[in-house]
Amino acid sequence: MVWQQLRIETDRLILRPPQAEDFEAYAANMADPESARFIGGQQLRAVAWRGFLTLVGAWAIQGYSMFSVIEKSTGQWIGRLGPWQPDGWPGPEVGWALTRAAQGKGYAYEGAAAAMDWAFEQLGWTEVIHSIDPGNHPSQVLAKRLGSSLRGPGQLPAPFEDAAIEIWGQTREQWRRQRG
């Protein structure tokens, strides 16, 4: 399948669809209560496996999903980010979730910007949102840095309908103006 060959490179990162060898790091990230705090919470390995397969399945069915984020200098899996729009989602999202060790290094901005470029150029999206927990201040700062603005409260589909989220977003035109 063509999507399995996809590879986006930035200065420090490789973004590619998830592969089987990514699962151990993915499961460890989902087992870390701090890293998993704003992405559904800490998960047992079996639950993380199902979530991992959901990402891969979205690639197969939709032709896009979150990328595995690989740090070029080490070859290590450091998170997931990219386009995401499950059934009932409040809009076409570019989201991010990095390991605790990878946070605070600018990787989320670098990867999310590349993923937004890809979503607008390759998927033809006309807008991008970010569903952010009101208590997730680092993600709010990142959304602002990406040029997104707070659009107001939002709601996720079941089984996440009780999760408090804010919708941040911008249009393709706003993104293009910012990117120059």
C-alpha cells in the first residue's frame, strides 16, 4: 500500500505511519500517567494495543492517521502526531502526543507543522482543529504557536463525550499566510 511508504522528514524528525516495532514504545507511553494524561489516560498494554491498531487501521481505511514520530539522531520512537478524524469527531484534527522525554524540545511544533502542511497539501483539508483539554497548557501554547486560535468548547463522540475539551483551529488560508 502506498501509505506504508510515506515518509516526511523535518530537520530532526521522521514522520511515518506506525509500524509493528513502534508498539513497545507506544505502550510504554500510554502506561505513563503523565504522558497519557490528556490523551485518554493511562492504559493497560492490551488497551494500548487496540489503540495502536486503530491508528494503523485508520491509515488503511482513510488513507491518513497519526504518524509515528522518530527522532532522527537516535532512531527512537518519541510519540505520535498528525491528522486524525474518527467518526463523529468535531473536525479534521492535527493532534500530538509525545513521550515525556521528548517534551519541551520543540519536536511537537516541528512535527505538527509538517503534518499540517501535509494535511492541507495532500489531503486537501480546508481547516485544522486541535481538541485540547482546558488544563493542558503546553498544548494550548503549541496551538497558539502554530497560529491556531481558541474557537470555544467542543465535544468528542462517545465514549469520550464527558471529556472537557476546547477546540482550537485555523483555516488553510490562515496557515498559508503564517507559513509565508
